Amino acid sequence: MKTAFFQLHVAIFLAGFTGVLGRLITLDEASLVWYRMGFSSLFLMLISAFIGRNKLLAFKEMLPLLLVGGIMALHWLLFYASIKYANISIALVCFSLVGFFTSLLEPLLEHRRPDPIEVALGLTVVFGVYLIFHFDAHFRLGILLGFISSFLAALFTYYNKRLINKHDVHTVSLYELTGGWLVLSVLLPFYLPAIQAQFQFPDASDLLWLLFLSLFCTVLALRLSVSALKELSSFTVNLSYNFEPVYGILLAFLMYNEYQLLGISFYAGLSIIVLTVLIQTYRVYSFKFISHE
């Protein structure tokens, strides 16, 4: 059990590093995500060949995986755009809205009533983000992009959960990453002119960080999470990922001194978000304790 928790939190820490790398890599957000998904797909293909797990799906089975991968690509694209137009801390705080969007989306798509307490906690998170937005209006575009990115992340998680029940995690990851790369390949010729950018080849420094992002923060983090799932429940894993923004913000503070750019409103909003996560944690574990009595 201790090993599983260690693997899980290493995976979450690596995921938190993606925000810092989004600023460290000098490429525009579209090129960054295109290279990330392409390198990650290549690494997974090499791993598949090495362990003998190449699995070719029929087009009917492949298409949903590719489309969900497209949603993931758009989520990452807007997440990194949020970093470019605001900063790492703001983008990661907006990521905390995934829980709120999930509390609304899942019941809607499954035709059932939402849990009023989950919605209330989600709205509390929205209030925390509003505090940041209300007092730091120059981050407006970055926050808006972060909102949309979080919505896409909630949508991706919902459909990804369904696909995991039909295919193994390795196959799902490979086809989704490939699908996201294909979607971005189609969008790139239109997106780059819209942001007045040109397709770039990474320099030596960018290439090094892109390989680190792809191999460690994408492929390795995924495999560590899957290993942890062998001993931990899916809820425990998903709940623990709420701390990804906290890890990412701490890294941004350490590496870029972003605390100098943020006012009291940011810390008030962040405190509300962290408190909400802790309340939800207490609710769930209390319910599990009572149900086992």
C-alpha cells in the first residue's frame, strides 16, 4: 500500500511539473502540445513493440479513442495558452474547476439528478476563482482559457472512464495520444496564423524539456498511476489528483518567484479552493467509514 501511494504521488508531482515546463519551453502552445503528443505516442509505440503489446483495433473501435484524444489535445492546448496569457499559478487554479464541471456534466450526460453538495462545493471553487479574477483583471484572457480547458478536461475524463472499461489502459493511452496529435496536425495550419505564430523546430533546450515532458510527465506518470490503481481505488487516485495544482503552484513559486506577481486575492481564492478539496475529502472518507460500520 505504501508503495502504491508513493507511485501515485510521484505521478501527481510529475503532472504538476507540466505547468512549469509550459513556461520553460519557448514554443507557442500549439507547437508545444503537438510535439508533446507526438513524442509521447512514439514512446508508447516503442514500449508496445518492446513488451509485445501492439494491438491494432478496427476502425469502429478506434474512432472513439481518437476523438476523445482530440478533446484531450484541445484541453492541453488551452491549458498552455492560459499559462502564456496569465501565468502558471492562475492556469493551475483554473484547473481546480474540473470537479465543478464534472459535478454538472456527469449527471447531465447520464440523465440523473446532480448531487447538491457536490454542486455547492463546486460553486465554492468558482467563488475562489472569482476572487482571483475580480481583483486581477489583467489575467482575464488567461482565466477564460483556463475555464474552457477545465471544462474540456471534465468532458475528457467522463468519456475516458467509459473507454477504460472496454480497452486496457495502454491501448487507450496510445490511441488517444495519437488521435490528439492527428487533430492538432489538422488544426495547426489554422491556429498558428490566428495567434500570429509560425511552425517552429525546437532548439536544443526546448527539445530536452519536450522529451522530459513527454517521457516522464506523460508516459511515466501514466504508468505509475496505473500501477497504483492495482492497490488503490479509482476514487482515491482521482481525489489525490486534486493536489496537482498545489504541487504545480509550489514549483512555480520556487522556480519563478510568482508569489511576487500575485496579490492577497490570489491567496484568498486559493485558500478557498484548498479548503473545498479538504471538505470533500472528509465527506467521502466519513461516508466510507460509516458504510463499513
